[in-house]
Amino acid sequence: MKQLLTSKLFLSTALIANVYASTSSDVVKFLKDGISKNNNIKDLQLKVVSKEPLENSKIWDAYIIEMSAKAYTPQGVKDISTRNIYFVNGDYITTDLTNMKTKKNMMSVVTPKFEKSFYKKDNLIYGNANATHKVAIFSDPLCPFCVDYVPEALKYLKKYPKSFAVYYYDFPLTQIHPASNTIIKAAIVATTQGVKDVTIKMYDIFATNLNERETNTQKILDVFNKKVGSKVTLKDIEQPYVAAHMSSDAKIASIMMVRGTPSIFFDGVKDNTREAFKKVKVIK
């Protein structure tokens, strides 16, 4: 819901407009002037995170803009923060740009660089931190696409600890399947308690009769414990370190502009194919 809110508020400027210039300051001024017309937005702050030439284009640049503000809604005042991509060619600015030859939407090829500080010890689930390659996975255990991809990918990556350092970040799609929130909390606890292969095992819950919209926390925990082989309690998942872990993952996902699951970063670069790790020569 928060992402939808920020998108509606911050993207309410014209999708295509004349900005008359392509410097960072001009782009920021144009956006600030447009967004500020929304009376529900206060204390607006804009910052250019990066500006890069768009691939296979001589006239378009991609700007990643970080935005924060206070939004006044019927539910109260909310502090909101988000990042958005804008394409600028010196005369025009747009949030949607597609290459007619390749039919590729340019939004899919622009992402921030994965910062070294994001490779946290708490997120390392397999491999050695000094391995040749780093693989970062953002996922939700009840996402059907994740279920088809993540467990098998992890089983492969796990076999080569000298080649791959595997970092896992929780990205629960709670609007679609709220039960994932409890599963993720339980997984954090079970991992801390020393249960092996928690991340892989929790994807087996998808095949059970657990309703993805289940809100009975104890019922969800019962299914989780049975599948994972743990003894996580209601008290366990309410420990401060669990909330801190989830907050950290959410912040990293926001900075990296993760919008869906599974999202994979290979050696710091978004891998839209999700297959880059299979193409490297592994150390056995």
C-alpha cells in the first residue's frame, strides 16, 4: 500500500513534459515544482542518486531520484520515502520509455548499484563472504514465481561455497499473501536458533493447504514448524531483533528499487535473466 501511495503522489506530475534542460538541478527543480502543486505533500526533498546514459541511446539519460516528504492522507500524516526513475533527453522527461526495436521497457534496465554495506552477515545464508561472486536474492516464500525459482537456485548455489556468497533478503508481498509476513519472521528466528536450510525449506509451505491470506499467527507457525523442523513460538517472533532484520531488508529493497519477486542481483548488478550465476566457472 505504501508503494502505491508514493507512486500516486510522486508520479502525479505529467508523464511527458518539456524540461528545457538536462542538468541535474533543472530536473530536480522541474519535479519539485510539479509535485509541490499537490497540497497533500509537505516537506518535499529531492536528490539525484545517479545519472547515467541510457543503453543504446545517444540522447536519453536515466535519472534515479530519491524523494521524501510528509503525505497528508485521510488516515493521517505519513512519512514517505521512495526512489523513481525518470528519462530525460534535454527537452523532455518521462517515466515510461520503450525501445521500439527491442521492445524492451527501459525501466527494467536501470537500477542503483548494490552497495557493499548491504552484504550483511545476517543476510548471508550460504557460501563464504569472500567467495568469488555475490548473489543477492529478494523473495517472498508464498510467491508462486519464487517457489518455482528460489529453492532450486539456492540448492545449486549452496554446492559451491567458494564461488558464491548468497545473501537473502525478505520481501513479503503482504497485500497479496499476508501469511508470508509470519513465515518470514519465523524463518529469521529458526535461522538464529541454528535450524539448517530454513530458507529452502520454508518454500515447501506453498504446497500445503495453508491459505496465503491466513491471519491466524499460531496456525501459520504450526505449519511452518512442521515443514522446517523448528519450534518457533509466538513470543519468539516478537523479539526486537526480528523486527530489526525485517526493517533492514525493507530499507535495502527500497533503496535498490525492488518492485517484484524474485529479484536477483549478481555481483551488484540487477540480473533480469536470473541465470547469470549458472554461466560462471565454479570452484569445486
